[in-house]
Amino acid sequence: MIHGAARWPAPGIRKRVVGEMLPISSVLVVLFTLVAIRCPMAAAAEPLTGEVVGVTDGDTITVLVDHQPITVRLAEIDTPERGQPWASRAKQALSDKVFGQVIQLQVVDTDRYGRTVAKVFRDGRDINREMVGEGHAWGEGRRETAGAAAPSGPPSRCAARQTTRAHCTARGYHAADAAHPTRSPT
């Protein structure tokens, strides 16, 4: 030890620091509060209600919630992208169902583009499932969701069955010659 240099940690400091640690429950409360502040929609237990003011494509809409526009990606479905076969028909089908209507959103997640990912309901009807069942979209299972917020069980399996049913009966997009998803499954 160099003459005159203080020892670190000073005797007795370590014991006081360890003895004064916060209880784990206090740390968890702080973390959950920060997450709720950072992601207010993820913390919402009740569905959001708003009016659809725009339809971007067959699986993306703009909803006015409390006078604020929110871009919403329909959960667990995918439709052809602009310029691909059936894209305009999928967009028109979604527009016919929800444009100008008051809908309810069951928020599932936020995607990598910052869009709210949600299941969309109008008058008790599951619009996401209708789009798949009518052949305008195919089910993606749980790919668009992440972590504990992801829904589990029947909705994903049901979406897959509806895609198969639409494909087998050659409805919607599946009636086209080149029916295939625009993205590869992950």
C-alpha cells in the first residue's frame, strides 16, 4: 500500500451499503411503473375505442382515439403488400368493414415500426378473423407479438384454420394463381 493512500472500501462501508439495500418488491414496483409510463397502451386493461379515419392497406388502419391518431396494425394477420396481387382488394375489404366506423382495439403489442398491434372489433365482430376467413389475409400465428403480452391458445390456431378453409374453398386471395405470403414465416 502506498503511504498516505486511503483504503477502499474503507473498513465498515461495505457492511453498511449491503445492509441498506432496497427490498426486491420496491425495485419491482419502480420497474413496473416505468414500463407503464413508457408504454401506456400496453398497460391498458380495457379495450380502446375510436373511429377509423384511414385505411393504409389490408392490415393497417389509422384510428382516432381521444382526438389522437394511432396507426394500428391488425394482429396475427398479413395481407399482400402494395403492388402485389390482391392488395387493393384486401384494402377495399378492410375499408368496407371499418372505415368511418367506431371500433374497439384489444392492444397486443407495438411493432418495430412503432405501430400499435391490436385485434380490431366492430359491433362484437372480430375483424381480423373475418379478413382471414374471407380470404383477404392469412393468419400469422403469434409472429407479430412478443413476450408475455402475446395472446396464446385458440385465436392463433383458429386463424390458421381459417386460412386453410379460405385456401381450400378458393376464396379471396387464395383464388389467385400465385397465393403465397409476402413474408417468410419466422
